[in-house]
Amino acid sequence: MASGGFGSGVPDGGVPDGGLPDGAGIGTEQSPQKLVAVALKRERTRAGLSLSEVARRADIAKSTLSQLESGLGNPSLETLWALGNALGVPFSQLVDSQAQTVQLIRAGEGPAIASANASYIATLLAPSPPNARRDLYRIVAEPGEPRISTPHARGTTEHVVIGTGRAEVGPTADPIELGPGDYLAYPGDEEHIFRALEPGTTAILVSEHT
């Protein structure tokens, strides 16, 4: 799933302009922008790639990547997914606060990134530890423009359980309508969609990657 900028985890009509609401954060001493800046530099260094090469692979401007690495930018969900793919790392690795064993995230807290194209906010709840291959997100979405995701890394599978409301979820060409308690697994390495059908639609999404 992936663009719009960091949010508070609870939509206020969405964050269509990609802005970071005042006071938005993730329950750590570092701001969301700082976490992304540190992670981008770390992963780019590990990969041995230049700013220009990462920007080219992610199809974003070099100046945009430079701003993000300086902690000045406010990336959208789509931008972070593109950068994760360019660096060969899960999306969660770019927003993870590297919390310790015990971690509590209250409702409305956590690293929440909004889509630029839909009223859709994904909050990272549990990034994949070194010995696992999955990330856990809380999704909050509203009816309107759907969240259409470009294919993620090869071998990715997404698992969705609807909490409240209803949504069409799955491959873009053949989505399935889900209601509270319904579960669906589908290939995340193909284009896929999440379209909220009722106000206040929420879901838990697990992204399982190889």
C-alpha cells in the first residue's frame, strides 16, 4: 500500500496535501522526519548507492531525496514505498523507531503515513524483526478515491482483516468486498486496491515478504 505524508493515525478528512499536522509524532524522542532521514542514510550507505542512483531507482527527484535525508521533507506513503523498493528493504525499515522488546502504541498513536491520492492512513504497529518477514499495520480509510498500490517486492503477500466498516480489497482487477471480521490474503507483488465503502472503515494489514 502506499503517499500523502505523516499523520496522527486518525484521519481528519485525510491529509490530502501531504502535510504533517502540528504535534503529530510516533511516541519517541525523534520526529517522524528524523527517523526517516536516519533510516534513509543508513540503508543507502549499506547498499553502497549514491543519492542520484537511489533517486533514479525510486523515480523521484534527487533534491527530494536530499531533503528527506536532511530531515526536512514530509514523504508520502507512495514515496516511502518507492524508496524501500529502490533500497531493497521493507517499507517499515524506513519508519521504524527500533523499539525494544516491550512496545505499546495507543489508538491514534504510531508512525502514521497518509496517502496523497486517497483518504487512507497506514500506521506501522510492528515492523519485522531480523528473524521474521512481516510488518503489521493499522489502516483507517474513508469512502472516495481508493488506495491503489503498485506491486511491492517479489514474493510479498498481504493479509487483511476488516475491523469496522466495509471495503473492497485485493487485486485491482478483481477486488473482494469485505465486512467486519472478514479476512483476505492476496499477492502484494501485483497491483492491488483498498477502497473503503463506509465511513470509518478500519483494518489490520499484515505485509509478509520474502
